[in-house]
Amino acid sequence: MRDALKEAGARVQMHRQHFKEDEEDIDWLPTIAARGWVILSKDQYNYLERLAIKNAKGRAFLLVSGNLLGPEQASIIRKALPEMLRTLDLTERPFIAKIYRDASVNLTKL
């Protein structure tokens, strides 16, 4: 996914560049939101993690297409990127949007 986003001109930060691998999501999600960064994940966040995103006024895109290999994930992200950018431009914080296998993006306001 990282390479697909970089190829599209996005600035990409990896979790491991800033946080410990085993750091709890509810601890780092507010930091990402405070920096104004967008969360892109394959995780399905639980209630407390969603609450952390909401309280920090975060923006998250979750790839919910199951267990896909890296190239498949990258292809979906490339196709979804225009809709993701539109969502970022038109949607107030906080939100979580799901990205599906067909590259459709489904927004959930928090």
C-alpha cells in the first residue's frame, strides 16, 4: 500500500517509524489525528479505538477486503484514491471510511 500511495504523490509515514510495533491502537490513534495525518489501516477498529478516533477528530480509511496480498491491496488503494481524496476534501472530521475490494469507499461519520 505504501508504494502505491507514494507513486500517487502522497507523503506516507509508516507506523513503525513513530511507534512501537506492539503499542496499543488507542494510544497512538489520537497522536496521528493531532498531527493531522490520515489513518490507513487493514484493521477493523473496536468501540474504544473508534472512540479514540472520534475524540481526537481523526480521519481513517479502513481496507475491509479480507486477507489480500500487498499487490492486491495496492491495486485497490490506487483505484480508491480519487474517492479517498474527495472524502478528505468534503468531509468534516472525525470520520472512518471503509474501502472495499471493488475500491468503493463507504463513509461513516462519527
